[in-house]
Amino acid sequence: MISTLRIFTCSYNARLWCCGN
């Protein structure tokens, strides 16, 4: 579940901090 949550958060906030930092 942690993995799914991380992927969901990354996809949802990718431009914010996950892939936009």
C-alpha cells in the first residue's frame, strides 16, 4: 500500500516536488 500511495502522490504532485524539485 505504501508503494501505491507513493506512486499516487508522485503522479498527483509530480510537478510540485516529486519531479519538479
